[in-house]
Amino acid sequence: MTTKLIQIRQGSVRKVGLVDEPHIRMLAEYATVYDLANAAISEGITLPKLVPRLLTDVSLDYDQLYNGQSDGRILPAADHPAEPARCLVTGTGLTHMASVKNRHAMHAKDEELTDS
């Protein structure tokens, strides 16, 4: 089982939630994934073992949050409290199977390489 965490801001309050589609189940105590990870390290356990102990009865609708239809705002997946401007979130950009197939086909061609 994968532990999918999300950071959100509601007004001036930061929170961490567990994605349990179609909802986000909110966690108690920790306002950032950074703090949560440090707590797991301090306890000598993994996040998947710590997170269930912190789940609350509060949940949010993931689609409403994602679509901007709630008072919350999704934050970067993880950030550092001392240097928030240095947060870099990256990905492959391959969001669906057609992208993956097209990219694979592009690199699999036996044609002569060009600078384009």
C-alpha cells in the first residue's frame, strides 16, 4: 500500500492529509510533511506506520480542493521550513499512456540522429 500525502493551506493554517480518494483524511499534530518525516525518523519508524496513528475524523473532498471549490489550497508535496523558495517539484510530464507510447516510439527509431 502506498502512502500518498498532501499538504494544504486553509487560511493561514497548514495541514497534512492522507489521500484516500475521493477524500483527503486529515492528520493530527503535524502541519508539514517535513515535520511528519522528522517525527517518523525520531521514532525509528516509517511514514506508513506513523500516519495511521495520526488520522482524524476530518476529511475533505479531493476533487473540490483540486478544482479550487473549497477554502483550501494544495501546496507543494514537500518543502523545507527554512528555505521554502528552494522547493522544486518535478515529474516526467507523462500523464497518460499515449504520452508514454509516443515518447518510447520517438526514442526507439533506427533513423539517423539529427540535432533536432
